[in-house]
Amino acid sequence: MNSVLKRFAGFRSVAAILKDRGLTKDQKRTALMSWRFLLMQSPAASVDADDRLEKLQEIEHALVVLDKT
């Protein structure tokens, strides 16, 4: 998992992952899933609950968009 996280660490947003033409659909899914995993595992004190929910919803929406492409 660490190698996956390092590989996708340079992306600043969910939209940047979706727009990247150098990534395959599977790589985009892997990046989004790793971000979701990180948010779910991060200590509650390190991420505001509202911000966490917003980011998770953004990731879930991106996964739906990815499925439709």
C-alpha cells in the first residue's frame, strides 16, 4: 500500500486524478481508493469531520464518474 500512496501523492485534487491522461482507468481507481483509505484511517483529530465527509463524497462521486467512462 505504501508504494501506491507514494505513486499518487503528487496529485492535488480528485479532479486532477480524473483529468490525468497518463493514468489508466485502473490507476485512477487505485489512486482514488487509496485516498479514500487514507481519509478513513486518519485520526479524527487530524481531519475536521465536515472536511472528511466532503472529501469522501468527492471521491465517491469521482468513482461513479470513472465507472461511466
